[in-house]
Amino acid sequence: MPPDRPTRPPEKTLGLEELPLHTDARIVAVEARKGHEAADLAERLAEIGFLPGERVRLLARALFGEPLAVRVGSDTFALRRSEAACVRVVALPLRVLRP
Amino acid sequence: MNAVAAEPLVALVGNPNCGKTALFNLLTGSRQKIANYAGVTVERKEGRLRTASGSRVRVLDLPGAYSLRPRTPDEQITCDFVLGRLADEPRPDVVVAVVDATNLRRHLRLVLALRRLGQPVIVALNMVDLARRRGLPIDAPALGRELALPVVETVGVRAGGAQSLLDYLERQHAAPESAVADGVDAPARAGGRAAPLDEAAAVAADMASVAADQHEVERILGRLGLEGVPADTPSDRIDRFVLHPVVGPLVLSATLFLVFQAVFAWAQPFMRAITALIAALAGLIGAALPAGLLQSLLVDGVLAGAGSVLVFLPQIVLLFAFILVLEDSGYLPRAAFLLDRLMGSVGLSGRSFIPLLSSFACAVPGILAARTIPNARDRTVTILIAPLMTCSARLPVYTLLIGTFVPARTVGFGVGLQGLVLFVLYAAGVGGAFAVAWVLKRLRRANAIQPLQMELPTYHVPSLRNLGIGLLQRVEVFVRRVGTIILALMVLLWFLSSFPAPPAGYPGPAIEYSLAGRLGSLLAYLFAPIGFNWQISIALVPGLAAREVVVGALGTVYALSAAGSDVAGQVAPLIARAWTLPTAFALLAWYVFAPQCLSTLVAARRETNSWRYPAIMAGYQFALAYLAAGLTYHASRWLLALP
Amino acid sequence: MSALFERLIVAAAVLASALYAFKALAPFGWRVAVARRLSGRLPDRLLIWLAGQGACDACGPRPAPAALRRRSR
């Protein structure tokens, strides 16, 4: 009988604003929420680098929880909670190989 | 475009924070001219450079843009210019796409969009020194091959760092056909319109195209061995403190305190020197010319007018210098980050911090700095409240009144009463500004969340050269704007305060008889309820031009003939005797709010493109001033149990 | 320096200041109107300067010099 292979747990996506500090994550999707100029916001985030597949990290949270300082690619941007919430990410395991 | 008659035009385009402005400064030195684009308040920076062969090239520094799809008025200009939509502007001969070599991942996307436009594009790989220091494998020719565009290396902050770009422009100018060999699209260069371009495709409007562009960029980076994402950078390590929720605000407070201390303390000797110089000049003129109209015009009108501007120059220069250093180093966006929530509570964003900070020296540059705020409503509100930030011009008035009426006692812990009152006045200004912003926020109904998306660029050591150029520019703009219009207004006010001249033997001060005096006497009825006597009312009329003028005007009203620095010293004992304490306090309260500064109104008019907002500004500020003065007057009378 | 000479200088300074203040502060429409009214009586260059860009240089396009000169010929 073949040994039980450990199955991969389903990937849990978080909103960027829920990510713990200094944790690497990968963007899964950038979705506009209702109540903003929705599509515009998503595109704007894409233009400044928030695209599926990019690596992100939360660098800092100001007092009272916003704004958030986010590292995306090689840049750092300050985002509101509501803006960060549009970015769905999945946390990467701690030991990440860097090329 | 006739290449023979006109000078070639080179446009610098790039993402924000790519070092474009430093490169522009390097190329053009101080041969820059700053104006406005027609019909909008976006700054147009154009300069000239001379190539080695002596030919002249015009260089235009366009506002930074993340993509060709504009989100702010600044970006709109860049996009419109590049797409040739601006009626008054010619199409550029060469577009220099400036990219940050340490961050090709993001910057190359704009290059791809520019490439699709079919115009001659050359890529300036900027900050190569930083990139090499970080060990990134920079290979300009290889990048050029991948992009099919000419690529040159530049270092914006080092002398000679733009040589390769200059050489390229030189070759371009001399032999345009060779551009084909370098890989530039030939059709665009063939002396005519580029092939009609599919703008929508070029601009890459939607998510899918942005993602496609990013794939292309990653492919290119992969070919060059640059696809790695950097680990913890020195910037990040600094940010752990600077952006820390507790340590960060402490660092900010300490920085601000240092800046204010420095500006006020270090500027003193220079201010005294300038005051002395003006007094000396006044003395010279007084000796050289017989007493009469001309002498009065020169001493009371021109010197007093120019003096009232020049005396603040040291403070303004120092404050600008600090702001430029903080800006260049990359710290200011962090300050905006930390203050964003606080500002958000009154309906502003952290971006308003810089314009409001500048307003502590003088509201005029503060209002001009509001251009960096992308949201139109935020910008208007910032402009409307900027004058309430206690500007330097209030200091002579505060100094005179506090020095005369507030006893020089200490109230414990070594804090002097006079210093405390000054601090209270400052706080009242800031508090008032925030209160007004909050009211405007409620009136606006829209509860829209203001977008932020503010870049926090890497820290770097500010370049002295750029600092010098930036400082010179801002000071020049300030001195020219304020100096010319204030001088003109001072002369006019001198005229109104001197004519008609009273007949010989007139018992009261001469100014009473003049037009300004009559106006003041009328105003005295209006100001009686808040405790201003007619002398104050008259002095406020010339004081409308600029706040500090009221000190000299009081001197005129009390029939003094001293000029420049002496006035305050001689006025103090006179008003100490003539005024009651409530009157003095009421005048202080008036000055916290009153818009006694024509330059501010003019600057606001210029920045908002209409007289509506300056009118609102003047209206609400006069109302607040009257209210504050009235309350202060009656409250202090009651507290002091005066009749 | 004779009193008359003094008065002349002062008057010139005041007039120049008034003109400058007007150019810098008045709305574009007013300036063009005033310039048109004065055309013929004052040199063209001065009028163009008066109506041209001032502190409110974002108010609109500059008047074509021809438009101002039209009235004066």
C-alpha cells in the first residue's frame, strides 16, 4: 500500500491588510471592492506594481492601523486599509529561496 | 518640425522618484525657467543645455508619471504632452525615458508604453552608481538590445554623470540618420508625423495589458539576470524605526522641533543684519535728501516695503533648506505617512503636511506647494487653511505686543510667560486651521475615502548641488513674486497714507488727514466693539498688504518719524500707555486669524484659477478674526474686572 | 532737487506701482478691456504688457498682439 502522501492544505488567501508584519506573501488577485471607483483602483494598484504573482511584504502599520507601508517588488508604498484590502495574497512559507 | 530653425526639444519622462529632476539639473544647471502650462497650475520646467559642439538643446522636465493613464493633473500633463495633445506645445524631438537602474522592475513598464508610441525614445539608465554598489549586473547595451532602444547610463547626482546622454544627443543632432542604426523607429524620425498610433493600445489601459507588460518586463529582466528581488535594504532597516508606530512619531516630533528651533534661532543674526542694513540705508537717504515727498517715499514707502519682505528671507531660506533636505532624503513621505491619520480626522491626507509645514515660514510657498496634492478638494482645503499656520510675518506683531504687554515672568519649570503666550498663539493658529478643515469636511457631504497610494522612496543622502539649485529657485520665485507686488502695494499705500496732506499746523498725526486715515476712522466704528481704537483701525489699512507692515503703520499713526528697526522700540512705550490689556490681547487674537496679507490672496487666486477661493478665504478669516478678537476683548475685560 | 522734480518722480513711481498692481491683480477680462480703451493713447508694447500674463497667468491664453492693435490703427 503506498504511504500516505501529505496533501497540500488549500491555500488561504488574505487581504493584504491582514498579513502579519514582515511576512513574505505572493499576490493572488487584485480585486476592486464596491464603493471605490472600483475598476480604477484595481488598475491603479496594478500600475504601481500590485500584480498577481508579485511578492509583497507588510513593513509597517501606523498607529490606529492605517496607513500601511507595503513592499511590492522593489518599491515601498503607503496604502490605506481599504486599498490594501483589494489585494488578495497568500503567505509564503518562511524559508524562501532567493535567486 | 523644422530641425533647422527651432532648437531641438528633449523631454524627460519617467516614474516619480527616478532621479529625473537631478538629471535635469545636471543637464541644464541653473539655466532653467519655471512657468505654468496654459490653463492649468502644473509647473512647466524648461531648461537649456549646450552640447560639446555648442549647439543648444531645450530640455523639458515633465512631471513624473507611473503610466500613460493619468490620475493626477501632473500626470495628465505628461500624458497629454507625450501623446501630442497639448495645443501650445510642440512634439518633442527626443523622449528621454529616465529609469531607476535599481528598480527596473517597475520603471521599465513606462518605457514599454513609450516605445509603443513610435516616437524617438532613448532610455537613460539612472542611478547606475547605486545599482553597481548593490551588486546588480548592469549592462546597458544588453538592455538596449532587449528593448530595441538606445540605452545610456547616467548618474544624476555626480558631475559629468550625464555625459553619455549628452554625447548621444550630440550625435543625434549631428546625424539624425544614424538613429536608425541605433534602433530607433525610423518612420517617426523621417521628418513628419509618426504613423497614426493606436493610443488605447499604446497606453495599456486595463489590467490585462498591465499584466502583459509586466510579463514582458520580467522576461527582459530574466535575460539580464536581474529578476531577483532585493532582500532587506538599508532603507528598510531605517524604516523599522522611522515607521514604527511609537518610535516614528517621536522621531518626527524631534525632527520638527529641531527644524523650528534652528529656523528661529539661527536666522536671528541674519535678520538683525538685514534690519541694520535697512536702517543704515534709511539714515543715508535721510541725510542725502531734504525732508519731503521723495524722501518719504523712499524711506517710508520703498525701504519699509522692501524691508518688510527682506527681513524674513533668512528664516524662509533656512526653512526651505530643511524642507528640501528632508524631501531629497526621502523622509517627508514618511512624515506624511505618520501624520496621515491625524490629518484624516479633519478630512485631509498626509500629503497636506508639506504645504502646511512650509506655511510656517510664509503661506505663499505653502500654497504653491499644494500642487503636489493630487485630490482637488484636498488641495483647495489645504490652500484655504494654509494662512492660518502662524507665518513669520506675524512674529514682529506678536513680538511687539507680547514684549509690551506680557510681563517677563516665569510660570514654573523655567518656562517664561512670554514664551508660553507665543506658543499658545501658534497652537491657536494650528488648532484654528484644523477646526476649519473639519468644518469643511462636514460641509462637503462626500464621505469618500481619499486614495493614498503614496510612494516611500529609498532613502538617500541629499545632494548639495540639487539642494543649492532648488533653494535658489524657490527663493527667487518667492522674492520676485512677493517683492514686486508688495513693493508696488507699499508705494500705493504710502500714497494713500500721505495724501491729502494736512494743512500746516494740523494738531493730530498727518496720517489722520489722508485717505487711509479717513478709511481707518470709518473702520474705527466697525472695530470699536472689539476694542480697537482709531489708531489701530488706521494702521490695519496699510497692514492689509502684509502683516508686519502694521508695526510700521502704528509708528506712522503715532506720528513717529523713525524708520526701519527703530519703530518698534519707540512704539512700545507709547502703546503701553495708550492701550488697555484687553485691547492688546484682542489685537493678538485678531492677528492669529486675519488675512492681512495680499500676497497670500493673490497666490491662492493663482493656484485655484479663480477669485472665488481667495474671497472665501478672506471672508472666513476676517469673520474668525473678528469673532476671536471680540471674544478675547470681552473675556479679558471681564476677567480683569475692567469697566 | 527742486520740489517740482521731486513731485514728478514721486508721481511717476506711484503711477508705475498702480499700473503694476493692476496688471498683477486684476482679472484678465478687465485688463484687456482697459488695454483696448487705452490703445492708441499709450504705446502698444505697454498695452500688451498690461494685458498679458500677470500674477494670474493661469487665467487664459495671451491675447494675440494683433487683437490689441486692431483698435489702435
